Amino acid sequence: MPRFLKEQKKSLIFAGLLFAQLVLISIQVPLGEEPSYLEKAVFFVFAPVQRAVHGLFAGAGRIWDRYIYLRRVEAQNQALRDELFHLRQTNTLLTNALADLQEAKEMEVTLATLQKSFLVAAVIGVDASNIYKSIIIDKGSNHGLTSNMPVVDRNGNLVGRVTTPISLQEATVQLLTDDNSSIGVLSETNKVVGQLSGNARGGKCSFQYVLATNDQLVEGEELLTSGFDKIFPPGLRAGRILSVATDSSLFKRIVVEPHLNFRELGHVAVITQRIDGTR
Amino acid sequence: MKPIIKGGLTILAAFVLTSALRQLSVPLLLCVNVFTVAVILFGLIEGEMQGAVLGMACGLVVDSFSLGIFGLSGLANTVTGFLSGFISRKMNVLPMGRLFVFTGLMGALDLGLWVLLSAVFFSEGFPWGGGILLAQPLVTAALGTIVYLIYRRIKARHER
């Protein structure tokens, strides 16, 4: 090996590592493409570790709660909580989705569909580099999960949607607070339509494309999914308007506080069937 | 123990600790970056090349569980790992006070690089978290110093 290369070996390897990563970053352009095989491989390898840690904590918690603390009551309580969880989801969706339907027959079909359209999943991890971007759940393609399935919390509030990478037992959920998230929403009272985009800097969202001339929005108003994006069913509670401001832009600057609460994100429900019954 | 096994175990330990922290509190992840601590200490103990390689591996693991750009954390961690090893070879950073300052500065460098790369070059949002993120270098310094002191003690006892 030439003397120069020997002397500069460390610097050259360091430069090589940096170059390799720059290549890795550059091949992802345009953004929004499928994750690379390397990214998928790392996810597949490490996701079970995350599941194991979650299982360890959940197991330790269960031992404490069930066997030491409140043996019988805890089990009963858990069953009731699960039932309540399902009932809340169904109730929220039913109330909102059926409000727009006219015919009784249509309502019956929708009702039957909704009964079997939820899959409860435990949250086993969060995005380590930005907690407002995504979470990992313990259900994957083996459970029938595919991209774009909506995810709600125990109160029926919108959490986000299933996105890639999805492994056999785990899946990634893009949170509504992610910068790249965009959801069709409308205001509850005045039915002002727009897009809800995330702002991962502070865990807030912004209600976009509302004209500056529109004076119908007020602080505190609820935002519900509109269903126009064909991903999220209509009527899911997404957030509440925090502030409305107008500047030189054509559109208003509206900050939204999402209902997403990390403290209540132990379990989520994935809506596996669309309102029209298709998967 | 071979460096590659050490590195593998370090990544696994950092990943398990990060997952465990998530179980305790999600916002805690904003100010405690276990991977950065691992990269800084690995560079300090093993040298700049090992630090850079571990930094790259740790960053890619973090990125594979993120919807952000794959390779971004890797880039920041590689530089941090390399500089951690390089600087610690040039000057003595092992006394407790210096170690605290050194790990804190390295933590700030890692965070600064990541914010710069994600926000300035790639227009990605970063989790400001109402300022909690700014506490990350301080927590890295405290955690890094404690872990290194424990490591030194165990090593000394082992050698005796």
C-alpha cells in the first residue's frame, strides 16, 4: 500500500463512510418512494427486539397488576376496558359516518361492516429521531395490515395511517403530526374544508388552504376528517383550532392542536375496512 | 472481545434502552438520546474509526425506525463518533469535569448536525418539543460521564 494511503487510512475510511451515506440519501430522491431494502432489512431485524422489550415491560406490568395487586378485579377490568374500547370506536364512527346516510338499508350494511372492521394493536415503539413522526405497532401483514389503513386511539380520535415498512408482525404508523402527513378535514360547525398537515417541530398541525377572506372559523372549533382523501373515513375527530391568523398570504395561518395524546397511546385501533366495505 | 462484537452489543443495548425509555415516557426520548451517548463513548474508548463505524450503524438503525430520510442520523452520528475518538486522542478528556464538558459538546455537535442537516438541507421538521430538545446535550453529558465512570471502575476491578 502506498505510504500516503497508509498515513491517511483513517481519514479515507471516514470519508468513505460519509460518501456511502450521502449516496444512500441521494438515491432516495424523489422522496416518498418505497423504503430501500437496507432500511427494510434493519427494520425487520430490530422490530422483534422492540417487541421483546415491550413484552418484557408489559409482562412485568401484568405480573404486578394481576398477580400481586388486584388479581381478579384487574382481569375483569381489562376485559371491560377492551369492550369499552371497541364500543367507543364503533360509536364514534357510527355517529359520524351514518349521519350523512339517508337510507336505512345503507345504514344496516355499514353497521355490519363496522362491527368487524377494527384491529386493536399495542404501540411498541416510537420514532427515535422524532417522536411526532411515527409509531410502531405490534400488528403487521400477517394480521392483514396494508398501507393507508386509518389508525385511531381509544377515544376514536385520529392518530394517523399505516405506512411502510410493514413487517410480518409489526407495522409503522405515520402520525398526523408528521410533516409529510396531509389529511382532508372540515370544521365541525361551519363545514369549512381544507387540509390538515403536521408540524413535527412542536407536535402541532396546521389547517391549510383556507382562504384569507373566510371569516367562518373560530378558535376552539373541532376539525373532523372529511373523507374526501379516500383514506380516512369521514367524521373522525382530528384536532381543535388553537389560533387563526391572517398575513400577506392568500390563505389563513391556522394552528391546530391534535387530539393525539402520547399518554393514551398504549393501544390503538386500526380500521381495516373502509366505509364502503372494501379492504 | 472483538470490536465488531462489542459494537453489535453496544447497538443492541442502546436499542433496548431506547425501547425501554419509550415504555416509561415518550417525551423523555426528546432529551435522552441513548444512541448518541453510545457513539461518543465508543469513539472515546475504541478510537475514531470504530466510533465512526458504530455511529453509522447506530444512525441507520435509528433511521430505519423513522419516517425521516434514511441516512440522516447516520451521517450526524458518523461525524460525532469520528470526532469523539479523534479529539480524545489529541487531548486528555478523561478527568470527570473535562469528560462532562467533552460529552456535552459532542452531544451538542450531534444534535446541531442533525438539526442542520434535517431542517436546513432537507426541510424536515425537528421535534422542538417546547425546548425540551435543548436539554439533550446536558443529559448526554451527565449520562455519558456516569456510564464512562462505571465502565472505568469495572475495568479497573477486572484488571486487578
